[in-house]
Amino acid sequence: MPYKETDTVKLYYTIGEVSEMFHVNTSLVRFWEKEFDILKPKKNKKGNRLFTPEDLDNFKIIHNLVKEQGLTLEGAKKYLKENRKALKHELKTERSQFSEIENKLRKIRNRLQELKEKL
């Protein structure tokens, strides 16, 4: 039986996974968690941080403001406070566009698998 890919969505990410995604140290992730109230990872019984996809979206915004746009931490906090609704709408739009692309790629993959089976 051929290998089938599963369409699973990860619910939680470890601090190591988050630091790898954004190419930053885990200490920076912990520091930003303390500095920005929108980052609220859950903690398991051992105290390990577990970041949700929403936390990743918020981290992405903070990373963009601080690392790419060069804002200070205070500037980023002020920006987040003033533009919270607009940022949420922007992320929602980005997610829906990603979902559309993902669906198109799945259709292409399925079509290719059908063609492969015919050969």
C-alpha cells in the first residue's frame, strides 16, 4: 500500500520549534513573552511552553516590527495597541489566502497521484 500523507494541523509548538521558525534564540522568545502581553503560551505540567498558532501569528507580528522594521520594544508595544484590529484582519486575510493555495496544491497532488496510478 502506498504511503499516504496525513492532513494534520499541529495545535502546539515548543519554544525550540518557535525559535527555529524565526531564527532567534529561545531566550529571545522567553523575553518577548514577558514583554508583550499578547504572547501567552500555555505551559504543561513540567513548565514547558506550548505555543498555539495564534501565538505564532502574534510572534510573527512582533518579529516583523522589531527585527525587520527596526522599532524599539516600546514602539512595537504602542503600535500593537493602536493597530490591534487591523493586524487581526490582515492575519485573517493572509490565512484565507494560504488556505486557498493549500487547497489548490492538494488538488494538483491528487491529480498527479491519479496519473501515476494510470501508468
